[in-house]
Amino acid sequence: MPSLDTLLAFLGLSILITLAPGPDNLMVIGLGLARGRRAAFAFGMGCAAGCLTHIAWATLGIAALIRSSAGLLLAVKLAGAAYLLWLGIQALRSGGSIAPASAGQPQAWQRDLRRGFLANALNPKVGLFFLAFLPQFTDPAHGSVSLQMGVLGLLFAAQTVLIFGGLALAAGRIGALLARRPRLGPWLDRLCGILFIGLALRLATDGLRPD
């Protein structure tokens, strides 16, 4: 197991990394503004769950295998970009009709949870990040390196739950205030759609060459 000092140092850096502007927190904020805190919270929890897949890949060495294969890396990257593009187009086509889930939409949170999970799990950059980041806080003298990476990964995922939850709550409150002005609805959805499409283009065009 990692030492307490290592865990605290890792947690501090993880919080800073999660708070830094990136695809996941930007999407959580965008959804909070456009559709309310419930949608944003569910999406954020999906992103946190998606981190677990990358942690497992890094721990089991699958991320290293993907990184070593240019074709496989490109395929995963394009799949993630295509999914974000689809989400962006859906937001643009809503025309302001997307609204916070009501009592008549009990499955809406499951849809947003699933979308957040896929948006994160299909981004190979997250997996490569964990592959490079986690081993720096492991020490063979403290036991199994794979076990240490798993513990660190779970700690990272736990703090993302708290941060994404806070971002969802804050953005949702701002979105609720903006929702009192119906004319802003379509523009909020367009902003959310442009954000998703921009992130899709960034992922698709960003060079991820194995080295």
C-alpha cells in the first residue's frame, strides 16, 4: 500500500488536475447550465465511473498495449470523437427543448450517466494519462505495484465524484437562474452543443503518436 505521505501528495495533485479546465469538467458545467444540476451530476458520475475503466486498463497493462498500437489508438480516439460529436449535434438540434428531468422522466439520469461514462471511457488520452501518472507514486518496496496503482486510481475517482458533484451543483444553480428567461434556452443548448463538438474536434485532431 502507498504511504500516507504519498497518498496525500497524490490527492493534492489529483484535485488540481481535476479542477483544471478539461473535457469532463467543461461538459459537466455545460450540461449544468443547459439542463440543470441533475443532468450534470449524473453525467459527472458517469465520467467518474469511466475513470475506473482507464484505471483498470493502466493497472492491467491494457493502456500500454493500446499506446503501442497506432491503429488501435486511432480507432479508440475516433470512436470517442464521434460520440462527442453525436452528443453535440443532439444538443444543437434540441432547439432549447432540453430541460431538467421531471417526474415523468425517471430514466433521464440513467441516460446522462451512460453518456458521461462513454464520453470518458472512449477518450484514450485519459487512459494514457493514468498510465503515465499512477506509476510515479508507486514503490515496489511497499508491495504490489499493480495494487498500489489500483488504490491510487480509486482515490482519484473518489475525488472526481466530489469535484464533479460540486461543479454540477454550482452550474445547475446558475442554469436555474438563466432558465427564468426562456429566450436563453436555445442559446444554452447551442453553447452546450458547440462545446461538445469542439471537444470532439480537439480529440480527433490532437496528435497521439506512440513513442
